[in-house]
Amino acid sequence: MQKILLVEDEETLQKTLGDSLRAAGFEVLSAFDGEAGLALAKEQKPDLILLDLILPKKDGFEVFDGLKGAPETESIPVIILTNLEQMQDVERAMSLGAKTYLVKANYSLGEVVEKVKKVLS
């Protein structure tokens, strides 16, 4: 079973998206802040990380830098799932190696799950 790490501080989204991913056959790990997300990624080595950019303790970009700077996590695919729509944020995330950049308001839970499946296939 493929493991997805969901780094998201919004409890409702954490639960609903987690439930949707589990229903699609994934194991879901949850972190509510950037620090915990980075630690979990290094410890559990998930198959994919869904990463919010606006997070407590460490923001998504700091987490991304940490992932890319560690040999055990540098090759894990990352999908950005955020409310930030600024072009500079999109470009920065893509330049760090994000597989895709999803603005929360523009995607349903089902569409997010489909994006995850596509990146992992």
C-alpha cells in the first residue's frame, strides 16, 4: 500500500482529504505543522507528500528545502496543495521540483486524489 503524507494545518481538510485518499486505497500519514511534516517524511519515507505552504512552525517552502536537502527524502514527489495563487509562489514551488501545484479552491477532493494517482503511476 502506498503511503501519502498530508502536511496540512486545517483539520477539516486533513480529515476529508485523508478519508478520500484512504478510500482510494492509500495509507495516510498526517502532520499539522511543517516541523512535524519534515520529521515524519524522514522517518516514514512516504511515496508522496501533499504539502500546504502556509503552515505553523515551518512554512511549506522551508519543509520543501528540508526534504530536498536530505538524501533519504530528496526523491519523494511533492504536490503543493495551498490557497496561495501568486505566480511567484507557483514558480518557486515548481523550481524546487514540485510535481504539480494545486490551489485548494480550484480542486475537488476527487480531483486531488486523481492527481495523486497520476503522479504515483
